[in-house]
Amino acid sequence: MATPVDIALPATGPALVAHAAGDLRIDEVPLAEPAPDQAVVEVLYGGICGSDLHYWLHGAAGESILKAPLVLGHEISGTVVRQAADGSGPVVGTAVAVHPATPSPGAARYPADRPNLSPGCTYLGSAARYPHTDGAFSRYVTLPVRMLRPLPDGMDLRTAALIEPASVAWHAVSRAGDVRGKTALVIGSGPIGALAVAVLKRAGAAHITAVDLHPKPLEIATAVGADQVINAADTDVIAAVEADVVIESSGNHHGLASAIRGAVRGGTVVMVGLLPTGMQPVPISLAITRELDLKGSFRFNDEIDSVIAALADGSLHISPVITHEFPLADALHAFGVAKDSTTSGKVLLSFGEAGQQVH
């Protein structure tokens, strides 16, 4: 096997860069020189996240505002092509997924066992801080080995691009506690909602109901384990579900209102969909009088390791969440498809030479 110093890598490579709202480009960007504890990964697949769409459409994701060009992307799978010089981390040829967070303490306190809440945390492909933290929608990317998670031999790297969002869903379900034998309701069946359905199914939920406004997301939710689907406009039907556990993944106040109404008295509502900043009109009085447990869910910690193990043993079925694949050269079209939730689930970019369109 070639040693790291024997592997010739280009000085630059194509990357998907958001310059401003509506300004998405494929630029040649320099490959960062690895520090001793960093490896170089050849990216094969990347999933388009809602935050990537927001940077493209609005020049901001929530309060994270573009102040400079930003390489997008944090949902990736690939192969190590240069091992870290200090000998740590996976060797050349190892297939990997990526944990995109860099926890960092700050002035605000947070539980030591929940580094996802660290106030100084940075994330690949995020404009939350300046200078921005470039993402990994590049042919080659230099990453610290602590971010890399080796994948078992034979794991499908296309499905492995879902490991990061599946970890978000796993964290959300874990916030609800033990769901075995319980009824579950998922509000919003986009990629995170559908992945939450799959995680709930694996965790032993007795009956899972998925909600969305559009048939395509509900079709995907059914494919990964939903027992029943409801159109989001049917609010009375949702309220009659009386679920023990509700995962709110729509990210809007109408969805949160349905989540509160659809929970059984004494039930738990986990809020993983990120609502806009500011005040939100929701029926909070019902949450009080029904003694609902409202829990936030933000990113994830070590759940990524559980996701990889569950994919490896076949107990987590998530591949139907992927609906489209486009080569990097067609990135702008891919983003347009990803924006239309009536026709798409998770849309992937392929970065290798074999990139192809899959509908």
C-alpha cells in the first residue's frame, strides 16, 4: 500500500461555493495542506441539507449570514487518500463518514456530556462564525482524523452519505427516551422526518404515523417504516392520534401546533425542526394543561457510531430516503430539485468521475 507521501494530489480541486443569495458556483479551491493530525479524503457522495439550500436561496441559514464565499456541505462519504502524518486515524483506502462538528467551550455553560451544546461549536459548511467554516462539497478535502468514522467493508457509500442526517434523527429519537412499544407521530416527512421514522422503527415503536403536506414525502416515510400517513391539512385527524412520542421535524409553527395537539396527555414532543428566530404562535397552553414534555434536539454527539453499526447489521433501513443523484457539474439543477419537496427526498451530489443522474 502506498504511503501518504507517495500519493500525488492536485493543488486545487472543484468545490461547490455559495457566494451570496442566488449565487452558487463551482470554483477551483486550494487543497489545504494537512496538519499532522489531518487526513485527506476523496469525497464520493454528498447530501444536500436544508442549510445548504438556505445559503443558496437566502445567503443565510437562520442567523448564520454569509460574509464571504463558503464551501457548502457536511453530509459526506468518501475514501482516505492520504493518512495523517502522525500515523493516527484511518489508513489510505479506508471508506469513511464524517462527523462535521468541532465542539468548543465558550462563556455559556453547558453539560459536559453534551458537546453539541457547546457555545463555540463549529460545523463544516457553516457561516455561524467568521471566518466561516468551509464544508466538504469538494473533490478532495482535508479533515482532522477525529472527524472520520471508518466504515465496515462492503458498506454502500451512497447510502453512507445519509449517516450524518440519520445521526440527527437518532439523537432526536433518543431525546424521547425508550420508545419500544409506544405509538409515535412524526410531523414533517422530509429527509430528517423520514429518517426519524426509520430510527423509530428500529427502536421498536409499536405504531408510527407520518404527516406531511405532499404525497412524495409520505411515500418515502411509508417505505422506511411508517404504518399510517396523514396529510398535514387534516389537523383533526392528527389530533386524534394521541401519540406517546411526537417528533416535530417540519420546522414551522403549524407543525409544532400539530405536534402538541397530536400528543397524548403526558406525552413527549421532541422538536428537531428548527423554527425561525423570534416569537412563534403555538398553543402552548395545551402543552401545560396536558403536562407534555417539550424537548429540543440539536445536531448529535456520538450517535453517529450507533448509526454506522445499525447500517452495518441491516437493522436500519434508510436507502429509500435518497431519491436523486447528480454529478457536481449539475449542482445548480440538483439544488433546484432538492428545493422541491413535492418531488424529492434526499438529493445527492456525486464527486467521482462516475457521477451520474438517477431519478
